[in-house]
Amino acid sequence: MALKNASNLCQKTLRATKFKPLKHLLITAALCALPFLLHAHNHASTKSPVAIAIHGGAGTITKANLSDEQEAEYKLAINTALDLGYEQLAQGKDGLDAIVAAIKYLEDSPLFNAGIGAVYTFDGQHELDASIMRGDNLQAGAVASVTNIKNPIVAARLVMEQSVHVMLSGKGAEQFALEHGVEKTENTTFNTPRRFEALQRAKQRISESEAVDTQAYLENAEFNDFKFGTVGVVVLDANGNISAGTSTGGMTAKRYGRVGDSPIIGSGTYADNTSCAVSATGHGEYFIRYNVAADICARMKYQKISLEQAANTVIHDVLLPAGGTGGIIAIDAKGNIAMPFNTEGMYRGSIDIDGNKTVLIYKD
Ligand code: ASP
């Protein structure tokens, strides 16, 4: 209707403004463009609404532990990642494009335990894990323990889209990724002084206690730095699909090729349009054993409860009593978002289906 009115008005004005001064011609041009703009607007609004949520890790993140500058830095990074992802979604791009855009940015930021800024292994290296999954056809891709891939999330997507496998690890994953054109980098690219100091502290604690070997250190949160900085993104795209992605350096002082939950489909990442899409962060061993991401989706699906109920139950009533600390972000096909965590803080943010943006760090 509005389109027709604007078209008629345009034609009338064209007739009336014949041989009239430039000002009238400009008004006419604007009126003639209006139907096309309206059409473009209507076309865009026939697509389903989009939404995104991001985490940058959970842990003992308290106001007392963060300076105002650090707080501002983290908030800015989460904000920027949200904008990068949302931009893709608003353009009608696939959810995986949004996930990769946001996670690549976070992998390149030294603030997070993914890509640059990843934690160190016991041997002073970085071994990176990442995964991605889409909810319409349950396709998934993951890489584990890669050491020279600049953006592991890109490699995870390639595994999903260009291979017949779901998870590739170590040297094989690197060879596959490089053959498919991903950017190679030196392992030292991921170095940061802050994570190096964390490794020294961890080693000191391990050596101070005869009873605490590396394995016990990993098992026992008391001995760990207890700040997880994994990054993850979940989205609802304009086609109504939900997807999830996660990227991490794992846990400080990890050894023997330890792989956490982040690249494990069902534990650290899961997406299914019939329930929800989830990305996790926290003490990976627990997230693996409790199959956290898939369990939230299964509870929603079979118990017919809301996303929020399912997510809260798993994080607070199942994981915490078992000793598992961390949190998740999740979205369902209607765009409902849940971001529960059982630690003191979790870097997180979202833009909901109405375009409302939130960026938060602490509990309240
Ligand atoms: N979940 C990750 C792991 O255990 C760590 C993290 O969330 O920061 O590898």
C-alpha cells in the first residue's frame, strides 16, 4: 500500500515539476527513490529476526580483581565482537559467517584465552582447540591441539565444510587447514607476558606441593588460576537457523596432549534447531563428563522446558554440585538467550531479536 502511494505521488510530482527549478527536481528524485527504499525495507523485514550472544570466559572475575581500565577493555572487546557478528546477521548472511567474524576478532585479541593470548602448556607452547556447529542439519567441525593455525575457528569451519570428518587433531589438522589455505603462523605469535606469568605461577604451585602433580593441579580448581578465557558465540540467523562456535587455548599447564571440552561436539559446543545452540567455558573435564552443551538441548527438547530452565538446571544444579565450574551462552530458535554461570563472573554480551544490546562481566 505504502509502495503504491509513493509510486503515485512520484508520478504526480514528476508531471507537476516539469521544467521547475533544481530544488523541485531533487524532491522528485527523493520521492521516486522512496518506493525502492520501502521495498528494500519490506524485503529485509520479511526475514526472521536475528540475535547473537558471546562469552569471553568465566571464572573468579570480580570487581576487586579488575581495574577500571581492564573492565573497559573487556567490555569494548565484547562490544566490538557483538557488532562484527551482528553486522553479518543483519546483512542476511549465514550464522556461521557471524560466528567466524566474531570469534576471529576475539582470537586476535590478547585479552582472551584463544588465538593470541592463549594459555601456555606445561612445556611452554600453545595448543589450540576450536569447534563450530549449525542447527539446521547438525553439521559440525572441530580442530584440537593445533599449534600454528592463526585462527582455529576458521580451520574448524573448513573441517565441517571441506572434509568428511567432524574432528581433526594435531599435525593432521594443521596439514588439512594449510592445504585449504588457512593462515599459518609461528606458535610464538600466541605469546603474551600475562599468560607466561600464569604458567610460572602454576609451575611454582605444582613444585611446592609434593602431593600435587600436574594432573592434580588440573583437577583441583584450588591450585588453578581459575580464570577461564575461552571465547564462544551463538547466533540466530535471518534464515531461522541457530549455530554455535567455541575457541580456546585450554587450561594453563596442560600436559600430555590434553584436550578440553571446547572442540568436543556435545560438551563445549552444540546446535540443533529443534532445541538450542550452546557454547561453554569452564573446567573442561567436567563439561566433557556431563556432556553439558548437548544435555541443555536434550532437556529442552524432551522435558519441554524453557531454554533458561534447562541451562540453569545444568549449570547450577548438576555441574556445580559435581565440582564443575564455568558457564554457557545459549540461544533457541525463537531468539531467547540464556547466559548462566556458577563462577563469580563471565565476560558476556548479547544483542536480542529487538536489537537490545547488553555487555556484562559480574554476577549482578
Ligand atoms: N573449557 C576450556 C577447557 O577446559 C577452558 C576455558 O573455558 O577457558 O579447555
